[in-house]
Amino acid sequence: MARSHRGHPRRRQNPSRASLAEGDRRVLPTHCGSRNRTYATHGRDHTTQGRSEETRVQQQAQQVKQALHSSIARWQEARFAEAFEDPRSADSRRGSGHAETVAARREVVASRCVRRAGSGDQNTQHAVLVGNLAGADGEWIRGELPAGIRGHFGPGLLGFVLQQHYAAHVPQSRLLEELRDYGVDISAGQVNNMLTENHAAFHAEKDALLPTALQVFTCLNVDDSGAPHQGRYGSCLCICNEFFTSFHSSDTKERSKFLDVLRCGRIDYVLNEHAWAYLTRQGLPAKIWPLLQAEVSTGDVGERPFVTRTFADVSAWNQHLDGLGIDNAKHRQTMTEAALLGSAIAHGLSPNLGLVSDGSAIYALFVHGLCWIHQERNLAKLTPCGREQCQAMEEVLTAVWQLYADLKAYRLAPTPSQAELLRARFDAIVGRTTIWPELNAALQRMAGKKADLLRVLDRPDLPLHTNTAERDFRDWATKRKISAGTRGELGKRCRDTFLSLKSTCKKLGVRFTSYLQDRILKAGELLPLSELVRQRAAGSATI
């Protein structure tokens, strides 16, 4: 045992408490995306401490530590290559030359072990290799970063995190545990940043979906569901069809929110012929019309000529309402809805757009149709008592489903004569009287929805149900059950963006993982999703 100058056995120095001299520091890569760890030789610095030359035992200990560090580096590279199955690393292990193996390893690790330069240009990132990965002399290799490197993390890791959280619905806490189990040195804050920050390109691609859909499709499904945010109630709007999905979260469920979404990012308010027609349909009180003399002339409500006016933003619009003296909240809301509708149509939205919903009055705009599946549920949820009521229920449901099947066939080959027959059959179903008062009342409510339920007779392109939106919200509901709600505006927007992109990729037959890697690496092998939607729309129109 080595002895100190006082003759006592020297205590073994605790590496964690040993002082680290600047010349003894050595940086070694640990694994993909990790922060560079600092190891030390833990030997004495004779220049600063004025000690005598290291003893033979200390030199042997130093050699053992260096060999240990080299072994750790080799093991970490092998573990990373096995976990993520990098093909270049596999090829280098199968290569037949040490020089080729070292060069391949340099290339592999250069794309993974990334740090900021300690001096010089702080905006430049460098790939660092130290130890036996680059050579026994501890050579530092610097080079241009490959595409997709962000901070300390490579494109494979970033794509993996996005796919796990937004596609597989793995919560952040479980995702952090999973990454650390793989050996990735990462913090909870870094995981959150990877999920929410620097995704402007993804947001832009998602925002391009709805404007494209409104241009190329004549009808859409629309539905909404709860979307808690910051511990309070929120609502999420889903606009979709069989080729795309677009989610839009907001704090309330209102028609003005829906019309704002249809503006596709525009912020102006427009009073035009469509806005005045909307105000007429909504039954704006007669006492309000005299306040609008600057916009319309006198005469009957249905014959007033309109004057188109545009307001730059919400502030200008509110000032206009204040100037008119309209202080009633309901009247201001109706006027705002009319101006939003006028803005959407002024920017290219078709006034003949077909919308199919589950019956919410918010979406009763343009050419509106109702979902037959939801209507049947209103009948099926009644609880019969006794054989006669059960028989009456069975007869009504059978007649409804037969009519539904014939409506589906009508969409494929519409004719005016067939449309009249289907209208007559509908009247016969809802006009019957049974021994069950509750069933009679339900049929009367169904009769009041005749126009929207039979809208398909005038517009065969309208779907008969909202199953597409219902399926899209299943994924949303799973995400909501696991992660509850969002806490920040950025997290809410990222949730809308990535769930929209994932659902759209699935409908277009694009693997979401391949899509993420293409966008992160900026490979450009996949067309923008909006362009793929446009191509599918053109293809379906020719069938």
C-alpha cells in the first residue's frame, strides 16, 4: 500500500471530491443527444499544488482510469447503435479495416454528439469526438452538422419523441422515463421543448390544410368536443372529410369562433350582401336597423340595398359598433357573426359550401345537412315498456334504416322521381301515430328537421353522417384522457397541429414516422400535405 510522507497509509481519494485541474479535464461522448459529461484524471496538479512527481503507483492508476474511460466510450457507442439500429454504425462494425471502422464511427457519432463551441462564433455548432472513437490521442473532430440537428439532439431522437407523444399518446413523464431507460441524458424541460418549440414549419403545413380543403371540396364534416385548457373548459372544432383533418381549439363553443376559423387567418371584418342577408335571417330587431342607415337605405327589410364596408381588425370593428350605439351583447354578437361571415366569403369561401353536423345550431350555415346516425340515436335511446311499445319501436327503427339505405343508393344515381318518393316515405315515417307518446314526440321532433335530413336529395354530394369526424375525435379523446388538458398556448397549438397532421397522413396513406423524418431532415421527398389533398380531390372528382 502506498504511504504518504507522514508514514500513514494514503486514503483512497473520492473521485467526486477530487479537485479538477483545467489540464486534466477530458470530454467524452456518452450517447445520442446527451450533454457532454466531464471526467477527470483525479491526479494531482504539480504545477498548481507544488507537489512532487507522481509516484509509480499513481501513474499506474492514471493508466487504469484512461483505459476505463476508453472502455466506457466504446460501450456507450455500441449501446446507442444497438438501441437505434443506425445502419452506418452497423456497416462500420462489419467493415474490414480499422481505419474504415474509425472513420465510419466518426461519421456516426458526429451526427449525435453535438455541443456548442466554447469559443469563437457562439452561433456555430460542432460535432465532437474524443477518446478511442476518434483515436487514442483524444483528437477532436469538427465538421458541418447534418440536417435535423437541433441543440444537443439529432433528427432521429426528435422524430422519436414527437411520434411517441402525439401519435402513441405517451405522456411526457413516461416519455422521459423511456428515454432515460434507453440511456439518453435529457431533462424534463428538454423533452417539453422538443414537443412544443421550433415547430413553425409544422404549424404552417397544418394551417395550409383548411384553405386548400375549402377550395377543392364542396362539402365537409364538422363537429366539436371538449378540450380542457389551464384547468378550464375549452372546445375543439374538427373540420374534416375522408382526405384531411383540421383541429382548432378555443376557449368557448360559439358560432363566431367557427366563422373565425373559416376566415383562415384573416383578421378583417366585412359588411357585404352576405352579411346583410345573414342579419335578415337572424331576425335583427327593428330598432337596430335605424342605427344602420349609413350602411343601408330605408325600405322593407328584405329589399334594403347594401353598402360594402371593410374594417381592418377587431379594434376597428368594435369602434364601429360603439359609434353606432349598439351596446346589447346579443346584438353585438349577431353583428359580429355577420361581419365574420362576410369576411370569409369575401376571401373566397363558397356560400354554397355543404356542411354536415350532428345537429348543433352553431353549424346551421351555408348548405346544412344533418347526420342520420345521430338522429337514429335519439330514437334508440328511448326505453320501451311492454311488448306493444317494443313492437312500435322496432317498426319505426326498421323503417328509418330502410330509408337510410335507399338514401345511400340515391346518392350514387339521383333522379327527381326517386327524390319525390323518398320525401313521401319520410313523411309517412314521421307522421305515424303509435300507442307510445314519447315515441310520437320523438317522431314530431324528427319531422321538424326534415329539410336538413333530406338535404341530400338536393345535394347528393353531401354525406349522410358525421362518422369521419367521430373517428377523428376518437384519437383526440384518447389524448385527452391520458394527458387531460394543456397548460400553455404553445402546447395547445402543438396539440392541434400534430394531431391534425397525424390524422391527415393516415387518410392519405403516408406513414407519420416517415413524414416526421422527411420534414425534420428537410429531405423534400414528400410533397406538402395540402398538395397531396389537392391531388386526392382531383382524383376523386374524376371517379
